[in-house]
Amino acid sequence: MTTAEKIANAKKRIDELERLIKFWNDSDHDEAKIVNFSKKIENKVA
């Protein structure tokens, strides 16, 4: 992975975190919001 790709991925994560922070701040005023996050479930057998 190149440095440019690492920087691009970091920017995406920062943008996502900023959106979540904004949502959480807004949700203090609107308690009826529902967020559906995709969930990855892994089945592992020992």
C-alpha cells in the first residue's frame, strides 16, 4: 500500500468519524433517530 493510499484511507476514516460525531451531537436533540449499521458476523469453529 502506498503512502498516498494510506493517506486516502485515513481521510475516509476521519470523515466517517466526523459524521458520527455530528450525528451523535444532533441525536441529543432528536431521540427518534435510528441508525442501521451493517454487522459482520464470522462463524469460527475451534
